[in-house]
Amino acid sequence: MADLRITGSFVIPTSELQWSAARSGGPGGQNVNKVNSKITLRWKLKTSPGFSTDWRRRFEMAHANQINREGEIVLHSDATRDQSRNLNDARDRLKRWLLACRFPPKKRTATRPTLGSKRRRLEHKKQQSQKKQNRRSIRHDD
């Protein structure tokens, strides 16, 4: 298993990734009871060098449910019948999660509604009001 390259400057060495195999409940028929194809991938993100503090904080916030008390991210994969493909799937998912949290989200710039959108909104409100007024029954006070 090779090192997991996240970016050009951030690589997770193979020695930091721990994985184990277990029997899977996923696809495979009777083969499920004989082959350990489910993969559990663990990575201690606190001790990993080259992982910036801000990036780590964003990652921890986004994936708090997958981080255990020891500070390890725990990923399970039993999507396929093959152990090596499940390992690659777990590694790819870890990479996607890390890249998704790499940069802070862009701040929203406040904008004002255009004059045309204001007019369209008010016109729609008038139409709705008129529609509901037309549904009322006419009362005759005799």
C-alpha cells in the first residue's frame, strides 16, 4: 500500500494509516461467511505532520461523528466483495473528505433585490390576494 497523497505538499504516510479486515454483511452471497472483505480504516489526525490547524479544525467539525475518543477518524467500507477494492474505496473517501475541508467556505456577500424583482413579488402578492377575494361569498344584508 502506497502513501496517500492528498495535495502536493500533504501526504499521509502508510505508517499512519491502520486498517483491518472483517467479515462483511454486504454483497457476496455465501462468500460473505468465508472472506474478510469489510475494511476499517483508522487515521490519527492529531499527530499527522503537515496538516494545518485550520484545515484540521474544519475537518473535525465536518466529520465529528466519524472521530472517536482517541482522535482517530474511522472509516468502514464493505461496498464490494473484494478487500483491496474496499481498501481503495476507504482511502479515496478519506481523500475526498480532506479535500472538501481544505479551504474555508466563501463568505456570502450581501446583495439587494433588484427593482424588477421587488415589483414582480408585489404583483404576485396582489394576484394571490385578488384570487382569494374572488373565492369569498357575497353577503347580502337585507
